[in-house]
Amino acid sequence: MKIDDSLIESAKKAVDSVHSQVKGVKAVVISTEDGFEVASRVESTALVTRLSAMSSSLASLGALAGEESNLGSCENVIIEAKFGMLLIFQIQREQGSLIMSVVAGRDAIVGQVLYFAKQAARNLQHT
């Protein structure tokens, strides 16, 4: 996938949108489906590389699980943990797929994260 300036700018807008609209979001990372960062906003920059790679693998597992279970293509994966949650969204684009990862604390409302992240993903899908 070619990562041009236009894609980077659109990805940055999507990242900022989710980060600013949802209380409790600690990180938003948009990466290519093979795990390379396109845009991010995180509290700890050490998290970005690992999160991009992990999210790529989890998105692939989600896609496989959806197909094997006859549920269709996977749109997102949600992991709830003791101190928060990780939400991974697939963004299908003509030029290639992207993955948006959102890390949120326990104070975040999962419905709000889903709503605003899906809205940002749809916007990015059509740019």
C-alpha cells in the first residue's frame, strides 16, 4: 500500500477526531494491515510500534474467526481487560486496508468509542 501525504493527513484527522470526542481514550493508532503506522496519538510513544503489530495480528484472527463461524467479514474486535479495553477496526479502502486501534481506560463508555471510531473509520474509508 502506498502511504501518501493525503492518506497521512486523513488518518491524522481520524485519530484526532476519536481522541478528542471520547473521554478516556489513551491511544488511537491507524496502521496498514501489515502493521506499519500511518498516524497516531498516544500517551506513550513506545506503545505505537507494538500496538500496530499486535492489532494487525488480532484483526487477521478476527477475520478468520468471522469467516470460519459463518458470520461474514470481521468489522471490529473488542478486548476488555482489567484496566480498560482495546478496540480494533478494519477500514476497507480501494487502495488497501487499514486498521484503527483504540486503547481506552475503564472510564470510557464502549458505545461512545464504537460510535465515534466507526464514524472516523467511515470517513477515512472514503478519502
